[in-house]
Amino acid sequence: MIFIYTGVLYPPCRCSAEHSGQRNTGHNLKIFHRQPVHPELKTGRIMKTLKTAVTLCALALGYATSAFATTYPLTIENCGQKMTFTHAPERAVALGQNTAEIMLLLGLEDRLAATAFWPTKVMPELEKQNAQVKLLTVEIPTLESILAVNPDFVAAQLPLLLGPDSKVAKREDFSSLGINSYLSPGVCATRKNTGDIYGSRDALWNMDLLYKEIADMAAIFSVQDRGEKLIADYKNREAALRKKFAGRAGNPSFVFWFSSASPSSDAYVGGKNSASGFIASVLGGHNAITSATEWPTVSWESIIAANPDVIVVSSLDRNRWALDKAEEKIKFLKSDPAVSQLEAVRKGHVFVMDGQAMNPTVRTLPGAEQVAEQMEKSGIK
């Protein structure tokens, strides 16, 4: 029981919640006066004080009617487009693993009608929630399959999945049906000047773009308290990593190898200002790849010339190419006559990381933690 003194020199009131097994909404909050209300409580000043007490009582009990609730209609600007929500979506579709995992981390599995495009398996801690949600495909879905689940909101991780160059859908395809859509702010920050859909970055990606996405989703679904808690956790983890690797004199150079179509093909690597570059920065180093393109394809001759201190290979669950597998990448690095002579390979500074972490996602920081642990075990400076 919580007692709130009204400050009017009368006996205190007490506030309590009637629990019925349902989520607290504040409607079942009761204020009990220990004695009959004094006539003075009818005056404006005293009533105002009492209302303040009621508010404090509700906050003390942690009701959802606190400052964290969204007031609808809510208007959000996303990638140059404004959209208005009259209520929280009830049948959302998440296109892309990151978009789906953000919603699951926010506890929105009951608001998800379907997901699609999963390069890797869901985070272990989200397996139970994800099992409740329909999977359209682990690859690229069709517009017809998305519309078949009757969505009232569509959010996407990549321009491959939503946007003017997408083969799946343009935002107009949904707006014409009265369906709001959302594209990851991290993608919107790229310039489309590279001849592919991923573009380039003028500045190093950072977690603020991810926090913007989390905050937007939390506001759209009216779960701001969960969003703030998730953001605070990531900020603390990033600060801890930076502190651990700060001031290291070595400033190691990194190459982040995502995949290749074959051993004779060029390597898809993380560009200078991509999420991979961010990870290198957090770990006290820099990206050996100097291209601002988000996902440049680089010859092995160029990688040999860069001679990185560390090679990070992705681990992917998809089966598009043989070299999607981390063990196949490592086998190539150790067996190729020229590549095997790289200093990183000879010293055993080849580390495995979740491939989704190389995209600007909720996996990026955990990926940095994954590499950090391997670096510390190897004794690299």
C-alpha cells in the first residue's frame, strides 16, 4: 500500500490497485480517504493538490498512463515522408531481420502478422516470441504475399525490400491502400551514387541511427518505456567496449568479409563508413577498406595490398553461396597460396562474427562484443 500526503493538513489518502490478472491501465486505481472529505477539498486550490496526489499515486504504482504513453494521432517523419498513425498497428509486417528483431525486443510479437528476409537465425533469446509469428520466407518476399496477411503497417530494413529501387514494393504501393510504411533511418542516410541499391556513406555509421529507429517503433506502438530501456542497455554496452579498447597504441586495421559467390570472385566487404567501420572504431582500430561504398566488392589482390591486422569473417545461416559459411571462408584463407600469406592469417587473427552484425542493426554491437572476446583471447594489441 502506498500513502500519498496531500499536503493540506488533513489525514492522508491511500492508493491501491485492484488486481484482476489484467494489464494495469490506471482505470482500476482507487483513492481512499481515511476520513470523510473535508468541505475545503471542494475548493479549486485543494482539488488541484488532490489531483497531483492522484498523479503521483499512479506513477508510484507504475501505470501505463504515465508519460511513456503515445497520444494519437501520431505523425512521424521517415526518410523524407510523413505518416500519421491514429492508433497502434495491430497487423504489422517486418521485412528484414533487423526490423523484426527490433519489434520482438520491444515485445511486439502479438502485433506482428508476418516477417520475411532472414540471413541468419533469430537471436536465441527471441526464439520463443518469434515462433508465434508467421514467416513468409527467409528470402525476398513478393508484394502479393505481404498483402495476403492484411497488414496495417509495413516496416523494412533495406531498400532491397522497400523503396524506389526495390523489386518487392514501393512505399506508394502501400500508401495507396492506406497502409503506413517505414524504412530504416540507417539506410536513408546513404547516398545512392554507387550504381547499386545500397549506396555510400559520407560519415561513419553510429548507433544514434539505430536508436532513432527503436524510438520511432516504440512511439508508433506506444511502448516508449521498453524502447528507452533497450536504448539505455546498448549505450552502456558500447561505453564499456570503448573504455576497454581505448588508448591502444596498435590501432589495428580490419577487413570485414561478408561473402563471395565463389573463391575466384571478388569479396563483398564492409565499406569504410559502414557498420563494419563502426565496429573497428569501437575496438580501437580502423577499417582497412577505404571505399565509402556501403558494400564494395574488392579483389583479393587489393586486400593483400591492404594487409589487414584482422580479418573478420561472417557467419550466415542462408545457403545462397558456399562461402556464406564461416568455415568455408576460413578454409579458403588458409589454403589459397597468396591469401594464406597475409599476416592476419599467419598469426591466427581471423575471427568469426554474426553476419547480420555487418549490417547496421541491433546485431552490430553484439557483433563487436563477439570480436572483442576473440581479440582478447588472441592477445592482439
